[in-house]
Amino acid sequence: MTSTTVEVGITHLPEETASSFEIGKVGMWVFLAGETTVFGGLLCVFVLLGLHHGGWGAEGAHVNWRLAAINTLILFASSMTAALAQTAAHAKDWPGIRRFLALTVLLGCLFLAVKTFEYAGDFAEGFTPLTGLFWSFYYATTGLHVLHLSAGVVVLFALFLLATPKKSAEWLERKLKYACLYWYFVELVWIFVFALVYLTPCAA
Amino acid sequence: MDEAALSVSDSLKTFGLLACLLIVGVLAVALRLPEQAALVVIFAAALSEAYIVGRRYMRLRSEEVLIYVLALLPLAVVIAFAFVIVPDIVQHK
């Protein structure tokens, strides 16, 4: 246990207390808490309206769950590469950080490409956001998720550009931790979007 | 917080586990299981995937109380929200 102190205003706090309170991490969790409420509320209304309509079976039969399953696998792979980028950052392995960040960004772009293909198919079949309640929720939920994922891709790409030995390894590891936390959250949201919007209506 | 990074083999194992759970959920639809059984399988798989992501990647297991509060508070808000709008939906039926 360290006995050194850090000066904060006129108060002296033990160094361990001061360093364990990561304001960046808490800030990220506050942001994720807000995002959880947004997605939670949206999915909650989707489920309750589905129950009100006696299920989404008829509309849900038209969603392309096979492409969504491929996208889920892509997101799982991207989380693995993000975790490996964090591992590389911990080991100060600069080529490793860049390699795994590049892979994560590429997998994120692949997800967006598959999603675009899926939307194109839905539109070609005549299912637009104006087709009905189910499709409004489908586009709102998956579209909001796509926006979040795109933001994650931009942030990870920025970190890829910044990942040079000129930067402090500790700085990069910390920023990568926050960015990856966001990326895992986006994956977590997709797990429930996939189960509720794609699989559940097809099971009915 | 345990900041030890995941090893390559740990990351691969986690990915493998998530992929297996994904296949289980998808099979429930592809094999056209009875609706109730399919829903149980789909949600069990989804909750297990979420638990693995939270524990292995987000490292929620070793976080401090404040982070748990921040993670659980919005879920409580959403559950409360659901209960509040249920009467409206029942009335409209």
C-alpha cells in the first residue's frame, strides 16, 4: 500500500484513491447508461407493441435473419480483434496494436456493407419505413445501431492513425480501453436487437 | 480493477463460445422448434452472450460499485418504463 499523497486543492488524498478513480471511464459509463436507456426504451416499446398486435410473425417472416446472423458473427470477430488490440497495447506492441485495430475497423466496415446489402434487399421487396409499424421499428432500431457502429468505426480508425511510438503507451492504452468499452457496448446492443427484431418474429 | 489483458487463447475461446451460442440461437429458428421452446432457446443464448461480453470483454466482474450502479440504473429505468406503459397497451386491447 502506497503512502504517498496527491494534492487536490487543499485536500491530500492517498495516491491509490486518486488514481483508481478514472474520470474517463466513469464518463464513458455515464454515456453508455444514457445509450442503454435509449435502446432499452426502443426495444421495450417494440416488444410491447408486438404483444399488442399478437406478435410480429407475419411481418417478421420477411426479415433477412441469415444476413443478420452473419453480421453477428462479424461483430463477435471484431470484438475479439479489439480485445487483442488492447492486449497488444498492454504489451506496448505497436505493430500489433495497428494490425488488430485495422482488422477491427475492417470488420466494422464489413458489417456496414452487409447491412447496406440487407437494406437494399428490403427496399427492393417493398419494405420501407413507411410500410408499417414493424418496419418503422425495424429501421429505427437497426438504423440507430448502424449510426452507433459507424461512430465506433471512426473512433477506432482515429486511434489506428494515432497509434505510433510518438504517443505514450499509457495514453493509448487508456484511450483504447474507452473506445473498446464503447465497441463492446455496441456489440451488446446488437445481441438483443438480433434476438428481438430478427429471431423472435421468425420463431413465431 | 484487474487490468490484465486477455491472452490470444482467451480471446479465441471467448469468440468460439459466442459463435457456438449464436449457432444455438439460429438453430432454434432454422429447425422450426415450437414457438415457446424457440423463444426460451433464443433468449437463453442472447443472455449468455451478453453475460460473456460483459464479463470477459467489458470486465464488469472486477469493476467498482459506481460502475455497477451506472450499468444497472438505466435497466431499472427501462423496466419501470415498461410497467408504466403496460396499462395503456392493455386498455387499447
